[in-house]
Amino acid sequence: MSASERAFLHGEAVRPLLPGLLAAEPARDAAEWFATLADPTRVRILQALTLAPEWCVGDLALALGLSVSALSHQLAFLLERAVVRRRRSGRLVFYALADEHVRHVLRDALAHLAEAR
């Protein structure tokens, strides 16, 4: 038996881990969710949404230096993926993070990057 064949004879040690492995479909869903963060503008939008409970579109556009149209396009993308939620009040539309999970993922990703520097 070669050394490379012996390297794979750990079945008994690996077997208890198998139920915890992510199946293909949830892995694909997670990859698509993480792809939501693959745009610097969307990351900046999400980070801004961590600073206040909610932002109206005009204030957020002004703060980020984006046109309302460009911001609205990105917010629609984030809304479709359930990363943000919106609330209407008269003619104003307010956006917030969808839940605390989004806040934690973003915070942890940014902390990881800061530590890596």
C-alpha cells in the first residue's frame, strides 16, 4: 500500500463528521448570499445601515455620494435577497438591515479583514 493510499484510510474518524457536511443546495444558496457582498457599493450601503436603525433613501444617497437612482438599484438588489427591509412613510422610503444576522456577518467579515492587515 502506497503512502497516498494510507492517507485516505481515516474513514472511521471522518464518518461522525459526515452529517455535519453542507449539502450542495445549501452550499449554493450560501455562495449566492455571500455574492451579494461582492460589490463595494453594496458593502458600503450595508455598513451605513449598521450605523442607524434605518435610513431614508435621500439621506443614504447623500451620505454615500451616490445618485438616488444608483442607490435605489442597489437597494432593490439587496431587498430581493432579503438582506435589507424597507418601510414607507408617506413619500419617504426607509431601509434597514433585514436582521441581526446580516449585521453580524458584515461586522465579522470587516473585523477579519482588519486583523489580516
